[in-house]
Amino acid sequence: TVEGGFVAATDSDILETARAHYAYIWMRDGALIGETLADTDPEAVHRFLDFGFKCLGDADRFAQKYDARGRLGASWHPYIQNGQPVTPWQEDETALFVSLARRMNRTEDQINRLVETLVREVGSEGLPQPSHDLWEERYGIHFWTVCCVIDALESELFFRRMNGSPEGGLAYEDIERALTRMRRSFATVFCDPEAGLPRMMTRDHDGTWHPDLTPDAAVLGGLLRPHLKPDPELLRRAVAHVETHLLVKEGVGGVARYVGDYYFRQTDQAPGNPWIICTLWLAQAQIELAQSSDALKEPTKWLKWALDRATSTGAMAEQFHPFTGESRSVSPLAWSHAEFLETHRRLMEKQRLLSR
């Protein structure tokens, strides 16, 4: 038996509408949950990492998801895109696992292999090769994914500065060069003021870039990666982007995933259903930008908003009907709880900093 995985959700009601369930371990969800627990329950985080290494085996990247025994979970990602064979993966999951493993000072050889994959996947234009997005719906080069890969490579370099380079791993200089290229391309392709904060880029065979300018909360979430350290003005742009396009301005409030979100869509009078994850990303960005205690009132309001959505037992769903507030999809969702705890941690830390 393989133990230690953080199951996304065990709510079986979703089988009635989605013909699938969330009783799997996604390395994305697990790594983000692990980050929240790193200081308070490191033993649980190490068990999760052990689980991940067993799932990985001899592979050089993680698959979409795994069951609680560590076996491959069902996937809908195709092996053919635009007539060409592709590896059906979500690069952010592998990157987030690397960031967490190095944060916890893990030294398994498998981490070296994952880092090599992240570096190898950096294309000639300095960005990761296409993969599937965190919402598991689109194939391309994603703002969120680029942020996660940058964070992972920065985490790797930080680990090496503290502990020395691991035997058998890539040279420090090779990782640094790949990271420098990626940061440069990220700034010009995704973050230029004229680019409009695209959530995804695709590229024709002739090299022409095609941006997907659909407002997406994942852009804000990506900028919150700890090693990314974005310019405050860029973070303000992302906050304004979300507040303008993704706030549910009537009904229960909150932040939708992206404009036109079809998943459990209830009405066309809102950009989508509000998600706890996305709403608390907005709160975390507001906390990061706050320069006074008074500026923390708004993110505190969003924490209360999440508490108000919880059930009497404290369970937090994935998303809600924008007008009735009824939970949609699964409840509880472990990732929702993790983002709540992470937001509260950031708020407490900022309050201490501003009170000095």
C-alpha cells in the first residue's frame, strides 16, 4: 500500500453530474497543500513527497493524476495535438513538486531527473514547450505554468546555494542559463504592458504568436509563486485585471476562474461561478501589495467571505452558484482549505510586519 497522498476530494455526489470523481491525487493540488503544511506538519508533507516519488518511479515527469494506491488515474488528455504526437502532461505539476521537494530539503535522485526535464523542455524561444493548463482544459504555453517552472528552477538554485549541487544533477550554470532565458521571454511575451496579460500563448509553424486574452485568475495565481518576485506594478495590473473582469459583482460575490467558464456554469449574468481558490488569490495579492494596516481590510473581507461559504462543519466547496451561494462540484475540496490557510498565514505575517 502506498500512503501519503493528499486526495483532492471524496465527495461522491459529483458522479451524478460529471460521471467522474475527485478521489485522486493531483501533484498540483498536493504540492500546494504541502506548501501550506510545510511549517506546521512537515511529517505529513514528507509522506506526500514519498508518495510522489513512488508514483514517479523511473519516469521523468508526473502524469495528470494518481489514485490513492499510486496507480495512474484516468486521463482525458490526448496523445495527438494538431496531428502531431505529444506527451499528455501538465508541466506545472512537475514544477510544483520540485519546488516543494527542495523546500523540504529532499535529495532524491528523482528530483534531478525532474529538473532535467524542466530545463530540457525550455524551447528555442525561452519558454516551456506546450502542455496542458492547470484547469486541464487547454493545450499551449500558459502564464501559470511559466511562473511555476521559473519558481521551480529558482528553488533548485537556492537549494544548491545552501547545500551544494547534488551529485549527478545538471550543472548549476545550465539551470541558471535556462532560467535567465525564461525570465527574459516571460517578461516580453507575457508581461509587456501591450501584451494584455494573456493566459496562454500558442505558436504557428511560421513562428507567429497567438495570445489567448481571456481574463483568467490563474494569471494572478502564477504571480504569487514565492520565488517569482514580480514587480509590484505587474502584480497591481493583474489585480486590476481580475477585479475588472472576474469579480462576481452581483449575488454572493467572489472571483470566477475565467470569463465564460463552462464548468458547472449556472448563468450568463456572471463571468463564471466564484471559486474559493481564485477569490483567495485576489486576497493574497492584496496582502502582498498592502502598505498599511488599513489596506488589509479588503483581504480580510475575502477571508470572511470564504468562511461564510463554508458549511456548519467547516467544509469548503470548490465553487458556488453566483446568486444562491449553493455549493457546486465537490465539497470539501482540499485545495480550497489549503488556500484559506495560506491566505490567513500571509495576512498574519503582513500584520506583524506592518506593526513593527
